[in-house]
Amino acid sequence: MTPASKGGAGTAEAAGADRLAVTFARVLRGSGLRVPGDAVVHYAEALAAVGLEHRDRVYWAGRATLVRRPEDVAAYDAAFAAFWVGRPGPATEVVASEPVTVVVDEDDGDEDTGQAAEEEGEVRPVVHLRYSPTEVLRHKDFAACTPEELAELWRLLSVVRGVGPTRPSRRRRPAGPRAPAVDLRRTVRRALRTGGEAVRFERRGPTERPRRLIFLCDVSGSMAPYSRALVRFLHVVVAGRPRVEAFTMGSRLTRISRSLAVRDPDAALAAAAAAVPDWSGGTRLGEALRQFNDRWGVRGMARGAVVVILSDGWDRGDPGQLATEMGRLARVAHRIVWVNPLKASPGYAPLVRGMAAALPYVDEFVEGHSLASLEALVALLGTADGDAGVTRRVERERIVPAAAA
């Protein structure tokens, strides 16, 4: 090759390799390739190591250090032929790549992939691309799931766990030396061991207890694609945590806490469905909330509790009554969380009358259309809620005026 024949041995050859590397890099840049400066340095070092006598070594040294993308190989071959050989066309014979069998391997698949090709006499390397169908299913809308996928979701939903909200308790427990209160009883008892001398003061610290959780689930006809999944979720929470109450709302209010207390999920769901006479019927959210406030909520159950309403907000009743009952509930509840399965829809806005009337009294407005959204709800219920009310003010200022307009 013409440029490769120039230069002597030792330092002269190294200097010639450096100049050739820089010049060839300029040719590649002129052909449209992106060649950074560090790649030119690596190419010069590679040329010094392999020498300039063999054309294939020079070719692969540049191919390994100067080419960053597969689509640049053709431009590199043309530039190499023009610079190093002085004729058009590829400068060296490119070995054809070996066929590769690409197999999508599911988590529960067998490990005998590729045996069919070996039985036919073809031994090819196999690349396993693994993916998790469970992760895809976690984000899939309940309304779009097949019966088989729903069965898998029920299994995944049964392992959902959450600590839930807590509140300060009046009870005290033994604590470290920095606790605020002195435990006189334990201090005197310990002083008896030292002849009545109180060598160390025992102390007590505050404790926490679970805060009451109340779920009001809409089971009307508009919620039919999500009601079954949401009641399954209520069973997981009721059966796995104390101080949880569950109700269904439709044309009337029904308490299903005892029905969901059964450990068997299928039996619990069947008992709840038998106890609810208005399943997939009409929607009168205001009247259902009035019944809850009059009989349970304002009389004590909702005081200091976290109330979770699972509904799409479609209401055939009076929006004024719904707003009035939401105001009564907000005055006694610690926090109100509204879970709307339609919130995840593209372009959704809470413009229906029921949702617009209730939203000013809601502290958190979240999605509830998939398993991942329910897991996020569990995490939300377990977080600190000292800023409850900030979201309520934001929704009142931004969303409700827009809905009224």
C-alpha cells in the first residue's frame, strides 16, 4: 500500500503512524463520520502496535477505534479504500457475521430453547431476551384485561401489603434517655435494687396506633369494569389490617366490612356481592354519603379517620347535596382521598357534576385503574399527611373554576 510503505523503523515509524492516523481521521470526518479526538489517539496507538505492513491489521485497527455505529461501516470502508489503497471499493474482505437466533424468553418458559436448531444440524448462538409479563400486567387497565389476566391480577393483588396511616396515642412506652417524660414507676422499681437510691431515671416516650381507614366504593353501572377489582382490593386491606371499614355506594349505602373479613377472597367477594342489592345499578352519591354521615360518619366513625372514596364521580343525584355531605365529612375526617379510575385516561378533566362538586373537599385525587395505581394508593396512605389540605386548596382554585366555566 502506498502510504504504508513510507517511514522507517523506531521513532520515525511511530511519528509516521501518528501523522497517518490524523490524516485518515480528517478523511473520515469529510465522509460524514463523527470521529472524536480520543478515538484518533487510540487509533494511532493501535497502528503503532500492529504496524503498517499488513492491510487487514490496519483496517481492523481503524474499524475498532474509529467506527462507533454499525451504519457507519460502509462509509468507513469507502474512505479506507480511497486513502490506504487508492481505489474505490472495500479495502479488505469483511467476514460475514454468523447467524444469531434471537429468542424471547418468558419468566416461566422452559430452558430447552435452541434445541430444534441443533436437531436440524444447525448450531447457532442463541440470544435470550427476557421480559416480565407481570410488570406489564401491573400497569394494564382493569377494563382492558382478559379473564385470564384478571385471575393473575387477583393473585398479585393478594400479596399487596401496606402499613397504613397512624396517629399519636396517649399511651407511653419505655424509651431512651432523651424521651420527654420520666417513668416514675420503673424508676422507683429500679431504685429498690440500689437501696432506694435512684441512680438512673427511666423515661417514657410517645407511641402511635393505627388510624381508622374507611373505604366508600362506588359499585354503580358506570363503575362495572372496575368494581370487582376494587372490592378485591378492599378485601386485601380489610383482612390484613385492623380498624378498617368498607362500604359500597350505589342507589343506597351498604356496609360490607364483615363480609370482607373472611380470609378466602372468593368467599369474601361472594358474600359482599350477596349483601349489596344495588350492584351495577344507579348512582346517588349524595344520598349515600348522607346515610353514611347520619348513621356512622359524623356520629364517630369518621372522626380523625382517613376516608377513601373510590368512584368515577358520575352521579344522578343533586350535586348540591353531594357538596353538602362532602363538607360535613371533611369537617370530621382527618383526610379525604378520592380514587378515580378514569383519571388515567388521556385528556381527562373532572368536569362531571358529581366530581366537580366533591373535589373542593378532597385532599388527594389519584388514579385507581390498575394494580400499580392501587400499590401507589397504599404507599400514599402510609405516608406522612401533615400537609393535608394543601391539595384541597389547589384543586378549589384551579380545577373547580375551570369546570364551572
